[in-house]
Amino acid sequence: MIPGEFIALLTFPGVIVHEIAHQLFCRICRVAVFDVCYFRWGNPAGYVIHEKPRTINQQILIGIGPFLVNTLFAALIAFPAAIPVMDFDSGNFLDYLLMWLGVSIAMHAFPSTVDANTIWQAVKNKQTPLLVKILTAPLVGLIYLGAVGSMIWLDLFYGVGVIMLGPQILVNVLAGL
Amino acid sequence: MAKAINENFIFWQVKRTNRNLLVLNGLSLAGCLWLVVVWFLPLCRLMAGGARLSDELIAAIAILAPMFLVSAWNVWKGVVRAKNVSVHPIMRRLAQYGEPEKVRAEMDSAVKDFWILRSGPLLVVPQWLFYQTAFNLNIIATKDLMWMYKKCSSNQIGLIPAGNTYEAIFYLRSGKNLKVAAADKAVDQILNAVYSIAPWVVAGFAYESKTMWERKRGEFIATVDKRREELIKQPAMQQESAAQEIPLSQEEKYECRECGKEPEKGYEYLLCPACRSRLAARKLPAGIKAAAGVIFLLLAVSLSGLPPVLNAAVDFERGRRAEARNDYLAAKDAYQKVVERFGKHVPSLSRLAVSACYAGDAETADKAFSKLEGLKISQDLARELYAALDKLNALNGQEQP
């Protein structure tokens, strides 16, 4: 098994974007941030320490923020490089660099188990509306699945999937016009 | 560290760090020479024989030259320091505390007779902390210690807990910090030992202390210095009780923890609206902003070349769809556009050849087949191409090749 620190080092842009995403949602929700570590050699590879959000929805949003930001950002970065590399085997150095960035960022889209725990505590809270509980509980399950799945490289498959899916959908849509 | 407890502690550290520097860089230099013999020289010989290996040669030079220069520079430094220990960084560092020889003698004496705690690479003696690494010895005067606390990190691999790691963190007058990793109890022992010789140091973690250290460091240092002066003035018996009285955390008051103004309601952590907005809008470090700028620039460059590539991908997909509904004429036209952009793309060339054959366009098929010559294709694809060629020959009433 490859230690998580090495994988984090190889995919460090993803860790940085993950923490920036937490920070971004703290900013949107006006939640005070006390400390941020964008990357370090250790476990966890990065962290954001913030105050307890005022509402459950804010807590959930801050928790799942990286899932949204990392996925969209990875798809955007890898988009122009994915077609020449994957469809026509004609990528140049820049294309491969963007592909690495895209996969690295998408690999860290899954919130950590610490994030999942925070979201789960929020879901379990008695004050949380039933609708939010129903919508969020499966998400927490998925996050845990992602954490367990990282042992069988599920995060890597997700990363590759994200960068392939966007261009493929667009090409299929445009081909039908 | 056991060997370090001797009469010549500082000289021993100078020798140890210099020896490590020489051994590591000597090995690196030897490795460099070995690579020159087994890699660089054969490349030069091959190039002299007319082989085109300029890329390999550039790669060899790019790897070997910095490696050689850095190793040689470090070996030279090691040799100079071995001849004259006064130029060693450890000896030069002593100068900031006074006459180097006198300071060295004081340190040696303290280490020999008065050491308080040894824990891994850390040695605590009255007035000094020594922390050794492979190539360095960090020397910290206790008067430069400002803040210390214990840090516990919980580790996980996936969902499996992988234990905790503990560190004693020391913040220094210079703004730097020293992290000493050790076992749980050892970290407690270290902090207690340091507190026993420097009771003025702020002990324990609090966000208030962190905020003050980051934003009002001068004030933080002045407060610690004042506490130190007060403690030094007091008789020994009073010092201990005074140290106990130093508040490590303030009593909770209903006020903003940053500025003391009226806090915002509805939050557990007490902050006024202005301080909360400021902390929420924490700025990104300049390095990350610069890196993001570079990434967006690369992205823009890559996006500028996207339209023709995207058109080719769309044409390829359209060709596949046309082929699926047996509209070989449309498929041929679509694949032809792809081949104009990616002339050596085997799937596009082969689909163009097949579509042209079924569409009865011998000229296009001939061009596609000639471009496929010399390219690697699978056996299944070869069979499909031969079948298409048969179909074309049949359509044109020719004999099979």
C-alpha cells in the first residue's frame, strides 16, 4: 500500500484546492476562519480550522464545498487537454500537465472522513429539518464510500472519470446538432 | 545524544554535522562520477559515431551538472570547515550570544554538569535548548522562547485510525518555530522541563495567543519579556509561586475575542460583526494566487487551441453515427475532416478507409490506405480493412488483389 502522504504529495494541487474550497464556503457563509494549512507532509495533508457555523445548512455546505469546487474546477482545467490526449493520442507537454492537474484536483474532491463526520453530526442534530436529513444522509454514505474506496483507488477512478466525462458529453451533444 | 554529554559538546556537534555533510556529498559526488562513466561518456561516444542523441545528452547534462556542482560545493565547504572550525555555521551562530569561545565554554559546562532533560535529538540545559538534525544544531536561548504548546494530530488511513502523533511546538523571538516530535509522555516531559527553566513563556494553545502572535507579535514579545524581567527580579522562592499565578488563559467575558467590542448574537464563538467578516474573508497567500494565475494562463493557452480539436472530435463522433446508419458518404466526409487535422490518427484513418470503400470512393480509400502504411493496427482492424477493400473492388468490378 502506498502511504497517503506520497499520494498527497503527487497530487498536492488537489489538496490545496480542497482547502481553498472549504475556505471559500466559510467566506460565503461568513464563518470565521482561524487557521488554514494548504499543504503539509502529514495526515491530514491540509486543514481549515473554523468556528462552528450558525446553521446546519452552512455546516453541510462547508463540508461538501470541496466536492463541488474540486469536481467543477478539475473538469474545467482538464477539458481542453482531454480531447487531444484521450481521443487523438496527440497531447503535448501542456496537455499532460493540465491532465495531471485535473486528475489531482478531482481526486481530492471527496470530503475527508473528518468532513463526513462533521456533516453526519449536523445531520443527526434534532434541529435539522427532515428534508435536509433525507437529502444529506445518502451523501454522507457516499463520502464514507469514497474514503473507503480510496484504498482501492476509487478516488483516482473518480478523477479520471471527471476529466473524461465533460468533454465526452459535450462532443456527443454537439455531434447531435 | 548520549555521546553529546561530554566536555566538548559544541565541537563534537561541529564535527558530527561536518562529517554528515562530507559523507553524503562525497557519496553523491561518487554517484555523479559513476553516472558520467556509465551514461554520459557512452552517449558522447555514440554521438561521435553519428547517432542522433542530442535530447539524451541534454537530459544527461541537465541531471548531472547541478548534481555535480551542488555536491562539489558542499564537499568544498566541508573541507574548509574541517580545516577551520570557526567558519562553521554553529560556531558563527555562537557569536550572536557573545564572544564565541566564551559562549562555547559556557555551553559545554552547562551540558556536562547541569543538563536537565534529554529527549531524542533535544537537550535541555539551563539557559539553552539544543536540537540536533543531521546537518545542523539548533541553539535556542531560553530568553528567546516566547510560546510553547503540545500538539496532537490524529492520523487516519482511509477510515482506519493510524494512531496519534505528538509534538512540542516552540515559538521563538525571531518569529520562527521549532517542532519536536516525540511520544505523548515525552512531549509532556519536554514542556515541563522547559517550563521549569523558563516559567515566563506562554504555555498552552489558545486562539487568542495565536491571533496575538500573528498580528501583534511585538506586543506578545514585550509581554513575555516583561514577565521574564519580573520573575528574574523576584527571589527564588517567590518565582515558583509567581509562575503558577501567570494566567495561561483568560476568563471568558461576553465580548469579541479579537477586539473586545460587543459580539454578534447567534454564534458560539464570540466575535463582533467586523472581526467575523474579516476572519471569514481571510486572504489567500500570494504564492497560491501566483500559482492560480499561472494555471489560468496555461488554461487560456490550451483553450485557444481547443476549437479545431473539438471540431475534429465532433466530426469523428458524427462519422461513427453515420457509419452506424450505413450512411458511408456522410461518414467518409466526416472522417476526412478529422484526418485533415490528425493525419496519423489510426482510428480516423482506418474508419475513413472503410467508409470510402463502402461509399465507392476509390481515390479517398487509396489515400487513406497509403497513410496507414507503416502504422500499427490490430488484426481485427486489418481484417475489416481487407473486407472493405474487397467490397470496393466488387463495386468497381475489379479482381481481388
